[in-house]
Amino acid sequence: MHCVRKVTDDLYWVGANDHRLALFENIHPIPKGVSYNAYLLLDEQTALFDTIDWSACRQLLENIQYLLNGKPLDVLVINHMEPDHGASIEEILLRYPNVKVISTEKSFMLMRQFGFDIDGHELIEVQEGDTYCFGKHTITFVAAPMVHWPEAMVTFDTTSGVLFSADAFGSFIALDGKLFADEVNFDRDWIDEARRYYTNIVGKYGPHVQFLLKKAAGILDQIKFICPLHGPVWRSDLGYLIDKYQHWSTYEPEEKAVMIVYASMYGNTEAAAQALAAKLAERGITNTVLYDVSNTHVSYLISETFRVSHIVLASVTYNLGIYPVMHNYLADMKALNLQNRTFAIVENGSWACKSGDLMQKFLDEEMKCMTVLNERLSLASSLGSDKEDELNALADAIVDNMNEA
């Protein structure tokens, strides 16, 4: 049975939703599912923009067959051929053997690397600024390398103002019948998953996203719809979404907020984290979140780290080093190019308290544009009353720094 949604008079969403997949890219939890978006244009020439993951290919085929209603599929445009979008390319070519395939040189190279049998078909290689006319609609192609694969492009329909944005402007969460961002409460229900998607999937490539945003700025007044490959379609309040991408891609915090991330073996470091949160609340800083690094997936930690301005790292010393999952969190920050944040340190150790110095060294030497406050809370096994002044000093330092920013 088909399941389609109309985007414009002659453009349809023909994708699918996935609630069976537990881990996106086999690493990021998606408890609310994910959508795979593809779009079918019914013009004088019919055109399919991207395909979807193999697991949902049957739904894609049923959707296309229903809308074509016996017509041929003339053109397949591949903006991004990563397998969660490109895995169904071969099936489309088998069902519609006369279809022309439009994509970039690197995209065709990667299709062959993945073993896709494309060379018996008409392949049209496009570059930045090239155009193609389907009849009523003319599209132009914009290179988007490293957003987030090297072959990626985005496609702009100059007739209807639709931007097919590939993996840019996407989000986790299945659509479940709703297609447009204005059909959901995005700021309440979706923004955290949109941020988690961006920061973990695209976050490393902020400069490349900035380059794409600058290109988009030249046609911003012409863009009426943003059609990503995951998540809802945007047809209103585009400035909201672009502002988020501006913050994320320049590594600027969205909010003045404090995130306390703690690594605690027996609960003592956690108790110190809770005490610090209480001290901050007493001083009027209530925009705070606490996370146990041991039972919070790092993708959620990274998302929150992109959101907040101040991070407290509270870690026990483990084998004379940083607690392993805390070290992994720091390594993910580095891998995703995070910068422009202020850190405070809480360290704990029963006989050799090393974690604080090691975390500071990592921030100073391995990362860019990070500030570490001079005040530090150092514990020997547990937080005793003798540490009250040190705890207050750390809370004051965080508050003072937030007020200065």
C-alpha cells in the first residue's frame, strides 16, 4: 500500500519511516526512529530525487508506482549516495531500465565502489552551476562536499523554490504521517534530535557547512521549501533552522547553560556533581543539566555539549588516568571539532588524584579555543565538609564567567 505526501502541486514525498533500526550508522541510538526521504517530481519528465535505505525499499517502490500510474521514470537525481539513501539505486535501475541518472563524479565513483551496477545506464555527471530542465521545472546543482561525504551536492528547483538539501537540515525521529515542520512542535519535540543528528553526523565539518550556508544566502529569498533526506520538510520559519545551523557550524553555544558530566564509580563524584548543581541554583543558575557519562550514550553528550556554553567535567582517577568513558567523551569532542567552550574541572582520587591534570592537558593541547577555569574542586575519595570553600569558589567562578560572557 502506498504512503505519500504532497509537497507542492507536482512534488511528492515518497520516502519511508523506520522504527526497527536501533542504531543509526550502527552507533547512534534512535529510540524514536528515523525517516528516509525521497521525492518524486511529476513534470513532462518525471524525476526521483534520491532513494532510501534497502530496509524500506518496498515502500519506496510502491509509492513511486502509485504516483507514476504507468508512466516511465525518466530521471534519477542522486544528491547523496550514502547507503541509507543510495542502497535502493540498483532496484530503481532494474525497475526502470531507461532512467537517466544524474549525480557527481565522486558519487558515481562511490556507487561503483559499493558494487552498484550503473554502467549500463545513461549517466549524467554534473558540476556546480549546471542546470537540467524537466519541462516546467528547471533545477540547478550546488556542490556540497563534506556535508558530510565528499560526493554530496544539493539541488535547487528554481521554478518552485524547493531546495533538495541532502543530509543538511535533517533530523532523527520518524515522521509518522506528519511531513512538514509546522505540523509538529519542533522546538519542543524535535530540536534536541535535530541537534544530535547534526552534531554527531555533520558536526566535524562546520567550515564546509558554513561554505554551503554562504552559497544558500545568495538565493535565500528564493527558497520556499527545504527538503532534507531525514526529518521534516520546511516550508515556513526557515530562519529558525538556519540560525541553528549557524550556531552549530561556527561552534558557538546556543544557550548560556551549564552541563555537568560526571564519571563516578561508587557515587561520591556524583554527589559532588549534585552539590555543585545545588550551589549554582542558589546563585540563580538553573539552566543546568547533569549526565552520568557511564550510562548516557555519547551522542547525547555531544549534542548537549554543542548546545551549552559551560561544561563541568567531574571524573574519578582510574588506573592513574581519566575514567575511560570520560576519556572517550573528550575524544569524541575532539573528533567533532568542538571549540569555543568554557570548562571547569572536578577531580577525584583515593590515593593518586590525576584525572584533573589529565583532563586539563587534553583540553589545552588536543582541542582548539577552549577556556579552562583556574578554580578546581579536588576530592580524596569523597566530598567532605572541609571542601565547602572549594566548592563555593568553583560555583562562584562559573557564575562570574557566565556573567562576563
